[in-house]
Amino acid sequence: MLRCPLASLRNRLALAAGAAALALSAPLAASEAAAEAESAATLPPLGLMGTIPIYWGESGGFAELLAGEADLHWVRASLERDYRLVPLDYLSPEALAGQKFLLLAQPRGLTADENVALDAWVRAGGHLLLFADPQMTGESRFALGDRRRPQDVALLSPILAHWGLELRFDPAQDADWQMREFAGTPLPTRLSGTFASAVGTSKCTLMADDLVAQCGLGSGFALILADAALLDLADPAPESGAALATLLERAFGDQAGQGGIGRADVVASDNITENQEYDRNSGSLVNGLESISSPP
């Protein structure tokens, strides 16, 4: 069978054009990836830890993560517009050193050493946004008792008590969505808790019907919310995005906290150590036998 020379020429030209397109697209893709990485590197870092699967999504294991089958969390995309996320799994002075900001989303119960490190980091100038929910309501694909499930009850009494706060919960409250106004923005809540402050010892101001505590601690600041429903992975309330933006601005923005506390500088490890030693010398927050201990 004879081949048409013109058809053969067309095939060769098409192959050559395809190869040229691939050769041009490869450096273009690499250039775009490099530009994205460079852009992300200029964003302020935000330490992130908690049982709510903001960073990795809700996945059954690494196989799902590698296959891209995990249920991604909408909050991650929202955070990455303004911050370079730094996932943490343990709060040590070394892990916190160099961080300006920290978001704890329904964290597991902290160890005594973690409580000491967190308190010292905040007092050295760190800014913290903490979600501590006494009764999680968000849906999860994992059953009760599964370690991959967000922790159903906040176990943070030691550090909260050290900051002069008590987390309370009313089981008789309405189980439907409720709106609490904070800084002119409605915060969607569901089976939320409230804070009570210790008279004479708390450095915190309670707001939004005691749902929110704003705490000036040493050179730093903590914004604490007694609910985490706005971080629900499945079916979040329509107001959740705007509420999160308001909380981030109040915790980490240029005028964060009461009295216009300025934007935090990077917290150096020696500052954390100095604050930790000061607490040890003052007889508070020393170890599991004194003011702060790991929860049962």
C-alpha cells in the first residue's frame, strides 16, 4: 500500500508541533510553579494544629492523601490566601520559635510541657486564635472513639484556668444554629460554650455573650472562642467565611486585640525560654504537680 507523501508530511509536522508545544509548556509550568512558591514564601507564616482536619482534610490514611481522595477543608483555601500554613503536631519552644501567629482548632489535650511552651510563647509576643468547643456538632465520616475524628469535647482546662478562664456548657440550650455578634459580624454557633472569668486574676475580656475571650498576656494576645461550629467541614453555615475573616483580623491584624495591640514580631526561642524560666521561678506553670498539668 502506497502512502501519500503529503499525508506523511502532515503527520510529521503535527508531531513536530506537538513536541514543540510540550517543550515550551514544560518551562512555563515550572515557571508558574516557581512563581506560586515565591508568592507563598512572602506570606506571613501561620502555625496550625488541631483535631479539626483543616490542613490535610478528612482522610482515612496516606493512601487517600496521595490519591487526592481526601475531603478537603474549605478553611485551608481561605487561610492560604493570606498566610503560609505551617502544620504542627506538638507545641514545643522549638516548634513555636519563629512563629508570629498560631491557630489551634479544637486541639487535643495538651501535655504539661506543651502548656508551658504555649503560655511562654504567647507572653513573649505570640498571637493565638483558639477554638475550644465543649460539644462538637460537625459531621465526620469517622465513628465516635476513632482517633481520626475531631475531638468531641475540649480538654483545655489547665491552660484556660491559668489564663483565668473557665469553659462552661449548658446542655439544655437550643441545638439549632445561633448567631452571636462579635466586632460587627455574626458568628454562627451551635451548642456553644461560654466563658467565666476568675475574679481578680483574669487578664481576659469576655464578649459576644461570653462566647469570646480576648486576653492580653504579657507581650502577646489570645483570642479564644468557646465553639468551633463555624469550622465545620460539611455544610458550614453561610456566615462562616465572613466570621472566620473577622476572627483572623482581630487575632492577627494590625490592630489585633483590645487597646490596639500591634502586630506581633517573630517570637525568638530565647524569648520563649526567658518567659518559661520566669514562670518556673515565680512558682506557677511549672509542671504537672503545680498550676498546669496535662488533662486526664
